[in-house]
Amino acid sequence: MAKAKPYAKLRALMVEKGITQGDLSKILGISRTAMSSKFTGRTPFTVKEIKLLKALLGFESVDDYFFAD
């Protein structure tokens, strides 16, 4: 059975809003490589980054996008 990609719900919301990982890396002030590491689960998102993404993408529950199985 295939393992689900980390942050699948966040990725889906980004597609819906037309935002790429490259866009997010610019907004967060990090490299595209660093952003990729976050989306693969190698590096965690910081609290500051999560707050910025919540404001930008307009989701209610951080748990649904960052801590769901």
C-alpha cells in the first residue's frame, strides 16, 4: 500500500488557490530546497511559518493541515 504524502491536505489547498511551493518559499523567505524538505517531512514547519501559511491560505484548523494522519 502506498504511503500518503506528508501535508496532502495542504498541497490540495495550494492547488485550489493556485499557489506553488516556490511561491510559498518566497513568502516565507526560505529557499526552494528548504521548502521541499518541509513538504517531504524531512524538516518541520516552524510555528511562525504555520501562522503565516494559515493567514495566507485562510484555513481554520492548523491541526487539519499540519498534524493530521
